[in-house]
Amino acid sequence: MSSRISRSLLAVAAVLAAPALFAAEPAKLDGKAIFQAQKCDMCHAVSSAGITPTGKIKAPDLAGKTVKLDAAVLSKFLKKEEAIAGKKHIKPFTGTDEELSALIAWLQKQNAK
């Protein structure tokens, strides 16, 4: 095999291997941490996760409340784009769409104790 072909094969192999070398596994977002970072715990409890409200407003305990709700509806509700039971959420979610998805996924796993 000529050295030119060998170099070409090595170059192709390097290009094919590059994504595996540089592709890091995406960080798993922590819904509970997002809940607390967004200060949702100022109003809401999530009793199944040991979270109690820290502010003066006492909104519903979310344990078991979001399990049956559609994630798309929750997303729009938290962005103040849609109402649930005739009411819009008091504060719009300010994080990224990925953070919102992680938050909703976490909330939907919280069952009432």
C-alpha cells in the first residue's frame, strides 16, 4: 500500500473518530434544582421531595398535581401563554426550554405521599 493511500486512510479514520472524541454526554438537568433556582419554592411545596414554601404566598403543593397534565400544556402554563382552570401562572418561567422540560419531567414524577 502506498504511503499516500495510508495517509488518506488515516485521515478518514481521524475524521470518523473525531465526533466520538469530542462528543460529551449531555448534562442531565436536575428538575428539583431548577425548581429551587427559579424560586418556585417561594410559593409551592412539593411534599414528595421534602420542599416546603419559603415565602408568604401559599400556592398548591405540586406533589401529584402535575402527573396527569400534558407536558405541552404545563409548558405553556408556566410561560404564561395558557390558563389552567381559568388562571394563568403568576410568574413566567425564565429559564431555557431544556430547563423547563427537565422541571416538568421532574414535577410529573412527584406523587402525593
